[in-house]
Amino acid sequence: MEPAKSKSTNKKQTKIVVDYGKVPPQATEIEESVLGALMIDNTAIDKVVDILSADSFYKETHQKIYKSITELYGNRSPIDMHTVTEQLRKNGDLEEVGGPYAIAMLTAKVASAAHILFHAQIIAQKFMARELIGISTDVQTKAFEESTDVDDLMQEAEGRIFELSQKRQKKGVTQIDPVIDEALARLNKAAAQTDGLSGVCSGFHALDKVTSGWQKSDLVIIAARPAMGKTAFVLSMAKNMAVDYNIPVAVFSLEMSNVQLVNRLIVNVCEIPGEKIKSGQLEPHEWAQLDVKIKKLEGAPIYIDDTPSLSILEFQTKARRLKEENDIQIIIIDYLQLMNASGMKFQSREQEVSTISRSLKGLAKELDIPIIALSQLNRNVENRGQGSEGKKPQLSDLRESGAIEQDADMVCFIHRPDYYKIYEDPNTQKDLRGIAQIIIAKHRNGATADIDLVFKHEYARFMNEEDTVDPFATLGSKLNNAPLPSYSSYNLPPHNNEDTPF
């Protein structure tokens, strides 16, 4: 029995030696080849400068040599054995790297720079692997500490991995021919559409006419002050897309729970006041109305995520999975300022919002779908003077506006004049009660415009103006206010006072 125990102990000891005897991922010989190639081919640096940094090299001496090479490149100086040696001497690093002889030996080890790009990618991969090991080791050490808050540690790990992933997201140059083919394919697809839309339709005809639908890879910011109906607008749009056009939509709700969001959709679709849906105090005919109209929502391709304080890394992961599994065509975020870039260190909230908006734009391009993010406006609108124009939002009203305005392909504002007791357009004398204006303030690939929609407050619903026109009233107007025909003259089904129309 003793020998068996001894054998087991020896195995365990051997395993420990192996675990703690590992060498970090490295490729020092390839590093030498790359450095040598850079010094024998003056154009080789152009191929690797956006892939490698000094930190990418494992050996410290190699880091110093590469740093000297990039300094020469930045000064547009020739790069060869002699200039690199002189630059190292100027930096005080020549003796540390082994002197002129070590530099000469690097150039002697390579015949050409033919494979430098492939070798550089290997070095970059090894560096990423070392960084991941460092992050995981640090996380593991902190996880063993009793005083560590696990939620904070998870956020820190997410943030550091996100920063690392951002470093490696580089895209190569593409020759124009395949891009032309893709552009023509999209043009032909748009031409085949009878409605003339090339993007995802919102269901709001006047808006779609200006935008041609929400375009692929676009980041769209929809901003407004509180009580303007931001959430109602995007939910009305999500209903139009998913219910009317069967377009898969993903909604990330950081403010409301999924039940609250669905209740808003029920109010919108079933046209039952929100207070009644909340209290459950429905009249008999309203219960019947609910039973009939809620079927429109059943089976609709709407996917809701209500994770609070969603991090940008978690959002990216979920969005990619939704695109892969459900082929979503558009993403809606309610709202941008509630997202965070957890685990990363920022000097200000503006820097964090900048990282978030830049990441949203990058993801829209990656998934090739539009991303619509709601945003808040600051109080400048409230402080401006009265009047229709004074209360209209401006780009400068965006909260943490610099990065959002820069990254967005389109910025739209929601403005309801009657909220500010402005009931008539001073220029056209149009009645503005119940009107919501969608102001396209920035449109990178198209025109700016003000679009009028109708807002039904009791149903939290935005509608096309033409959808609210009473056909009987229109007919009466055309007949110069002649008496309207009786109900029976329209050849409609017999009216039953006990049946309330939906």
C-alpha cells in the first residue's frame, strides 16, 4: 500500500511542477526574424506598423529595438542596421540590447522580408495570449481574497477583456471591385421594392420617405426631453416592423422590465388606456377587445432583453447571438445613458459615453444592421424662451453630446409643441394639438427634415397623420358640408348597439 501512496504523491508533485513551470506564449525566434527583416527592407515597416507595438514583443531587448525602428519611421528616416544602431545609442539602449554586434546578427539571420506579415501576426497572437493570461491570473488572485466584491471583479474582468478586444479589431484594405458589386446588389434590391425603401421601414410613411428606411450599419440616435414619448415612439415603430412587416426586432430595455414594456405594447396595439391595463379594471367590451387584438402580438418577432445597467461587452455578445440565431434586422436600445463600459477607467462620464457610442457604431457595421439608441437631452431646452422655435431641440442639447453627435449617422429629436402649450404653428396656422414632430437634425447620407406624426397619449402610440383621418368627415368636407348619408347607405353590416366596435 505504501508504494502506491508514494507513486500517487509523486504524480501529484510532478503535476505541480508542470503547472508552475509553464513559459508564457512567445516566439522569440520569429521576433528576431521580424526585426531583421525590418532592417533589410525599408518598406517592410508599412506592413506591420498597425499590427505590432513595442509591447507585442516578448523580450525586452526586442521591445527597445522595435521602439527605435518606429521612431525612425515616424521621423521618415531610413531604417537599416546603422540607423537603428545610432537611434539605440541616442536612446541610451544600445549596450542593453547587446551592442552593434547584436543588431548586425539580427540582419544576418534573414534573407528577405517576404513573410514578415505572417510572422507579425504570430507575434500579435502571442501577445494577446499573454495579455489574457495576465488578466485571468489577476482575476483569479483577487477572487481568492475574502474582501473582494464579486460583482465589481466581474465588471473589471469584462472591461479589461473588452479593451483587449478593441485593440485587435482591425480591418484590412479592400479593393474597390467587390465593394462595387455589393453596392450594385443593394441598389438592385432597393429597386425591386415597390415602396422604394432600401432599408428597414419604420411604418411611418413620411419618415421613411426621407430616410428610405433605417439603413444597414447606421447608428441612429433618437433624443428627447422626458415626457416627449421616446419609448412610445420606438415601441410604436417596433410594433409596425414586427407585426405589420414581420421584421425581427431586438429591444434592449435598460429602464423598464420586460413586463412593463409588453404592457406598453398591449396598450399600443389593443388601444386600451394604460391606466386600465395597469389596474386591470377593464369594461366587458374592453376584455373582448383585448382578447381579439392581443393576437397580433402573439408570435411577433420581437425579442426583449431587460438587463439593467447593461455593459457594452455584454450587449455586444447578446446582439451577435440574436443576429446569428434569430436574424434580427434592427436593434433598439432604451436608453444609451444607462449603458456602461464597466471595468474600464475613465476620467469623465463623457469619455465613457464616447467609448459606448463608438462601440455601438462598430457593432452596427459588424452586424450590418441599423442600431437605434435613445438618448436624453440636457435642460437647455427648458431654459430657452417660449415659442415654437425656441423649444425645438438642437444638436448641442444632447447630453454628453460630442461623441454621440460625431458617431451617429443620424440624429432625430422628438418634439411635442402642445407639451409647451404651443397649439398653433405661427407660420402655417396648423393645429399642433396631438402633433409630435420628428426632427431629423443630422443625416449623414441624406436630407434633414421635420416630420409630423400624431401622438395618441392615452395609448402611448405614434401614428401617421393620414391614419387618423375620419373617412366620413373627409367625405362631408368634399360635399361642402352637405348632410352625411345614413349608416345603412354605406352597405355596412347591420349595427347592433350591444356590439362595441374595436
